[in-house]
Amino acid sequence: MARSSSTTDFEPSFTGTFYPADVDGAPAAFVVDLEQEPRPTHPTRVTVSMNMLEPESDGLRSESEMEDLDTLQAKMTERLARAAGAICVGFYDLRGVTTFVFYAKKKLTADEATVIVADTHPYESDVQVDEDPEWRFYIDALFPDAYALQGIWNRLIVDELAEHGDQLDEPRDVDHVATFPSNAAAKKAEKKLLAAHFTIDGLAAADEEGRFELAFHRSETLEEAKPDRFSAEILDIILPLDGEYDGWGAPIVSDEPAPKKAAKKKAAPKAAPKKKAAPKKKAAPKKKAAKAKPAAKKKAAAKAKPAAKAKPKKK
């Protein structure tokens, strides 16, 4: 089949944010475009999987392959964009296999998609095509859950503090805000947070959206994976109560005078996603957010740290 260049929806670029996860006991590295929204105009999901040539012992890509795989991804993204109006929404590494995910405007068969993907030497590609008009794979498998999404923002805050010379291993009061759909839910959360040794700073009346804001703090250090641990502790309390975590902020502790406070960054999944079950190849990887394992120990599938601009949109 000849490749068509008549498709006008041409978006070859890809901006991804990295996060680590655990898929059925195996480490995984996900890179996803957090800015994407499901598009009815792009109902066809194309997944391209290939065995890595020299994966690390944990099944993630090695530094020696990163550049080659990034180059290959760029080529496939451009080919699929030109021929089928496809966009790359993310990819993940798991058990020695890397899988790239696209959503196409044009309906394709697996054979047609394979021809468009074309030569992937020295890698052997397995191309699959599925109808997914609601983008369930993107929402359920690629998009980070609340824990992993907060882990992304945690790394951004810690990086910001470190840039200002913060002594991360020094304790300081870390401020948090969460909102709830009812006063009763906020009160239940307040009780649980007090039991976890947080200090409650105040419970505000319902805002214009009808949500009740609860402010609280606790003394913490911020080195290693400490922010992932305390944010996971908070999410464990508020999510069962339909709460939304609005992020945390903390003063800079350094030798410089008049410490500032790092901005809050929140984990607010876009209208979306609560992780559900998961892949084996065609389906979605069932993953646990890497709340217990620090991101620094994972091999990033693309970037070493997340892109600051890739912030999900709230609906």
C-alpha cells in the first residue's frame, strides 16, 4: 500500500513526562503526553511493540539504546502523522519490551499500519490496531493515577527547592490543601489526618463549586522519596472520601536569608483517570503507582525528569 500524504491532521511532535510504576511486580517506565485529551476524531489506536536489544536487568531500556529508540519513535510518529493523521500519546518499557501508542484519525488495518511504520531495523516490530474511540487505553493504562501524578509534581517542587540551595534533609513545616464534596467528608478526613499527626490549619466553607477546603501541615524532610511517602499517606486518606489533593508547599531551608516558599503542585487527574486492569500486550498494563519506590532509581524511558509544562487540564 502506498503511503498517503493527503492527511491534513499532521502533528509529528511529542512532549512526554516520565513516571515509574510497578506492573504486576515488574518495574515499568512510562512516558506520556499529559496534555492530550480524548478526541472523537482519532478513534483508531495503533500500538507498536518491539523487544529491546540490550535492556537493563530490570527490563527497562539502557542508556545505550535510548538515542536509537528516541530516533525510531520520531520517525514512526512522523510517518503515522503524515499517512493517518496519528498522534503519539506515550510509550512504556516493561520486561524488555518497549511499546509506543498512537491514535489515528484514519481507520487502518494492522497490515496498513505495518506498511506505514515501515522499516524499524534493527528492531522487529509488532503492530496492532484497535478501535478505541473513548481513548480507554490512554486513560486507563498510560495516564498516571493520582499517586504517580503527584510524584511528578513532587519531583518538580524538589527540583525547584534544590535550585535555590535548599537543605532537603532539614525538617520544616510542609503545608497541604485538600478539597472535599461535603463538610462531612472533610470532617472525616480531618479526624484521620489528626491521627496521622498532621496539624489542621482550618476548614473553609463551600466555595462556588461546592467544595470544602481543608488546610493542614506537618513537619517533614524532603530528601530522597520523602515527598512521595507523605503525599501517598495523604492520598490514602482523602481519595476514599472523594477528596482532591491540591498539593503542598514548603519554605526553603538554606543559608540564604528570608527563605521563600516553593509553590504547591497538585495531582489533579483530568476528568479522567482511575487506573483499572491491565495489559498483557494488547491491553492496558495493570500498574501500581510507584509511591513506595523513589523515581531516581528507575531508568527513565525518555527524559530524566518531567516536562514542567506538561500539566493536565482540569475539566
